[in-house]
Amino acid sequence: MIDIYTDGSCSGNPGPGGWAAIVVQDGRQVELKGSVEGTTSNRMELTAAIEGLVHVPEDSEVSIHSDSEYLVNTMTRNWKRRANLDLWHRLDELTAARKVKWIRVEGHAGHPGNERANRLATEMSACAGENPRRQGERPTHFDSAGQIHMVDISEKQITQRVAVAKGAVKMKSSTLELIEQGQAAKGDVLAMAQMAGIMAAKKTSELIPLCHPLCLASVAVEFHLDREGSVVEITATVKAAERTGLEMEALTAVAVSALTIYDMCKAVDRGMRIEGIRLVRKSGGRSGTITLE
């Protein structure tokens, strides 16, 4: 069972707001928080629950503890939804993929988890009010108080996104021949590398600090054998309808596929080199399509 303690705060309502989610699992505690310049307290309550659920795996059993009647009663008593429909839609998606229990707690009643979430959300709301982001300034992994946090993407629109990355493994011609003929001692190298790349893309948020967990619609890993250059060329294509880009997922797929090829062939070729891992194209979001090669 995973416990998530959430809270949202807003100064002015609407005004600068903050949210916090504390995820407790197997004795370990992770604190998530963020701020928004112009928002409402209800949106921050919803955002806290969304960010908490995004952080835990699908099919997990989760108890969400919140002092928000708006949040808990809407999810348990079917209160009518008149506003914040984008966030409710996202929350429904995340809830459907997990076993979620909603627990209403009294605010400021001394529960350590909820008290901590309230303190963090209030701090983030104050930070948003004191240090509004300058027009055009990019978000970072450090908040205005200098603390590490996940970038808040709750206000971004969901769009269809695609990212394509490439890389290569250079080797002896004899090693490439073993791979092509399926005669490597450890088995089918390309099949294993393909599976590893797909699995790695799905696990990117667990490997890259503060990378958002995403619901990937498609991951494709393909290989081209360049016999003249003795190179296995790798291409990974990742697709999803999400609020943030897929570059890291595509790059991670290529990197882990390359490492798997290296691992399965290193006994016969110690001089292999992994080369040229790079993003070649991305599309979706406000930046549109960017083609690098």
C-alpha cells in the first residue's frame, strides 16, 4: 500500500498558488511540490493529487489523504463538476489505472503527513507570489527558494508528441557478422537490445532525476546493420499524448539498447564503441516540430 498526503494553497484565490504531495512507500518518503503564478486553491488541490498519482506505478494500491472536501467528495460522492474539467479528466485517467482509496482528513489536526504537505504547499504559494517567473523564462529543477523540485507542468496542454533519437555501436566486422547470423553466445542480440530499449523508455522517470513519469502510447526500436562501417545503427521513436516532451524517453531507449548490444558481445570484442547518441526530431507542444537532422 502506498500513502499519498496532498494539499494545495492559493493566495488571493485566484492568485499565486502552490501544491505538495508526499508519497510514502515501504518506509521511504518522497516530497513533490510546485507553484503556479495564477491559479485557484481547488486547482492546486487537484494538481497535488495528480502529481502524487503520476509518481506511483500503475496497478498499485494507493490511499490519498486530503483535507479538501472538493477533491474527496467529488471522487467519492460524485459531486457535480462545474470547473477544472481538464484536471478532473487527467485525475480520472490516473485513477482508472490504479486502485485508489480517498481519505478525507481534518485540516490542521496534527497528522504529520498532511501537516507537512500543507506547509510545503503554503511555502510554494508564497514563492510564486514573491518571485513570479519572468516572461519567456524557462522552468528549472530549482524553485525560487533554491530547493530541488519537479517542474510543474499541470498548466500545459496535452498534445500529441513524438521524439526520435539515434545512436550507434561500432565493432569488428566479425562481431557484426555474429549478430547478423544470430550466432552470438548470449543469444539473439538485436531481439534482446530491442526489448531492453522499449523497457528502458518506460522506466525513464526512474532513471533520470525529476523526469516526469509519462504514459507512453508507442515505443519502437529499430536497427540498421552497416556492414561497410561495421556499425549497428539504432533508431528509437516514442509517441504519447502528454503535457511534456519525450526526448529523454527516446534517448534512454537508444542508450540502453546500445549498452545491451555491448554487454552481449563484449566477450568477443572488447573494442566496441557506443557513439553518436542524439535527438534527431521532436514534435508536439508549443515548440512544434524541430528537426535536427
